[in-house]
Amino acid sequence: MKENLKRHTKRIRNLVITLVLTALILSVSTYAWFIGMRTVTVNEFSVEIATTKELELSLDGKKWSDNVSINKDNFDDDNVVYADHTNWWAGEGLIPMSSVGQIDSNISRLILYEKSSLTQSAGGYRIMTSRAENDGADEVDGYVAFDLFIRNHSGSDYIVGLDEDNEEAIYLSVDSAVTVSDTNGVPGTGIENSVRVAFAQIGRVKGTFADEDQDGQGVITNISCANDTNVTGICTRTAQIWEPNDVDHVPGAISWYNTACRKRTGATTFEGACGDIQDGAYYPTYAVANEIEASDAVDVYDGEEYNGYSATISSDPEDGLLYKFPTFKDTDKLKKGMLRPVFMTLAPNSVTKVRVYVWIEGQDVDNYDFAAIGKAISVKFGFTKQRFTEEDFGYTGPTSKPTTTTVPTTTAE
């Protein structure tokens, strides 16, 4: 029995992929949401991954390992990533953006929206948005984006058709977290509470293209949303968006909301107080789903839980303005046993191209002026194939939790 538990624990440990990311602010200005705040400029952003034979990772589609690392210094290095990649390191810095996880199949990229203009309203701020113009050779300023290739060795058959029921469940590790950096961060502002990390599955191919005796790098790196002889496109799926710290709200953010928000009674009328915001409770994100014009009369606090106004909220992100997006929350990852939800799925015997995006969600209620003072944040996340943790079934033996090391931030020159 003891030997079986040891083997089981080792298997759990070996199936965990851990990623550690560190971001450092270089410049800060005191504006909120879509007004124009540049909250985080990414200077150092590293990913450390450890896995075993069942899952291998690559940044170039050719070199496969149980450990890879990507950061500001090597994201454009031909010795690390593939030629003609479109990895992006935020340009001048992270700015408030918004997304409902839709992928543009024509360019194989996540659709994001940014401020086109903003003015005051009697109930807070009235926003106008435009789509981020990332349909060119590069992504655009405001977020981080990079390609990660995941090879799943499970099974021998490759299933061409796109069907989640035939794919293997992957879970977000319980120690995934976004925090203020221990080195350069300033705690108490809540900057970490508006971060979003999206995992956009672009497409996949048969895992044998990654074998050393085959030259499949071009096939793998050229994976796009389009189906062809080798590629199964996955862009019809909505990107999984992780919302860390979903129930954490600092006093500054709550006070800002209480000061600025007024109950909305019509297109131009506001009267009374908005709904309460309390630390320890979850409040949804009404993310931007389409371009918004002045004539649409959209306020940042629109939503049943906030100013009570729902005329600008749509039940369908395809044709709406604001959409109540179901993010994958920290409280989801902490659910126990059979209640633990799947984070994403991977086909057996496959190589999947996942485009990872990191940004500040402007429609998060915790996004306010002085969050920028928080400066540096540390982000780490991991994946595991194991549904249960030791606590779920009362295991008291050696721990299976992975050891992670946060890459230290450095002072900007």
C-alpha cells in the first residue's frame, strides 16, 4: 500500500507544469481604466517549466524539453524561439485592455479592445473603444503575447476531429497565483487584482511531427486557425482566461468605486448609490465584446451588480457591447475533488500551439488610478493532469507540490 502511494505521489509531481512570470513597472501615470493609465511595463518576464515524458514543451517547435524559459531578453532570440515568430513584449508597457476570449481566425490572434476615447458621465465614465490593431506583422502595445507548444504523449492515436470529449483534461495547479513582487512591489494597492492571463489554443498536429527523426518544425510553427492536411484548427474555441484574486478588493479600489459610481436609471440619468462592493466576494467582469461608439452610451460601471443598468449588456458576445465573461477564477482552482473544473483539454498524441496573453483588464472593478503605485507584480501558474490533491483524499505522505523559484525583478535604468 505504501509503495502504491509513493508511486501515485511521484506521478502527481511529474505531471505538474509550473510557470513563473515576473513583471516590473518602468513608468507610471495616474489614470484609471480606459482613461489611459499605463500600469505595468514589462521589463523582466520569465517562464520556468518542468514536466516529464507525458508532456513536453517548446518555444521553437523543434527543441523539446521538460524545462523551457522565456523572458524579455530571449523572446526574440533565434536560438530560443522560431524564425518569423510574433512574440510580443508589450511595447511601452501594459495598458488597460479588455477581451471576451474570441480569436480572429484570419490572423490566429486574440481579439482585444482598447480605449478610443473616454469622457465623464454623471455615473462615472462613459467609454468608447476600438479593436487593438494586431492584424499586422506584430502585436501592438499594451500586453504580452508569446507562443508555447505543448506535446501530449498520452495515447497512440491522433484524433483529427475537434471534440473535447476525446481529449485529456488539464487542470490549473492550486498554487497558481498573482501577487505583488517581494522585491520591487508596493503592497496594498491591488494592482495584482486586475491581471488576466489568456490561453488561446490556435491549432494542433499529430505528435509525431515533433520526433527527432522528422523535420516537422515548419509544420508545427506554422500552425494556424486554418485546417489543412496536417493541422486541426481550434480557434472556434473561446480562449480560457484566468482571473487571479477574484475575491480580493483593496480599500482603495472599493472607495474609488463608491465615489465614482451612481445608479443608472436611463441612457443619461443617474440617481442613488450603486451596489455594494465588499472584500472577500466575487464580482463579475462585463468585458468589452465589440467596438463601442459614443452613441452606444456605455458606462464602465454598467451591470446588474454595479449601477443596475443592463441595456448595454448582451447575452451573446458576437453581437453585444459588454458581455458578462465567465473567467476561470482562483476560487475555481481551489474546488475540491470531483467539483474541480477542467481548465483546458489536449488531444492525445498531439502538439498544440497555445498563444499566451497577459494584460490588465480595464473592466475589472479593481482597476483604479492608484493601483499603479503597486509597481511590480509576480505571476506564476501551472498545469497538472491530476484532478485530486493530497488533501482531497486525506493523503499525509510526502508532498507532491512543485518547487518554484520566482525570477527576481531588477531596478529599471
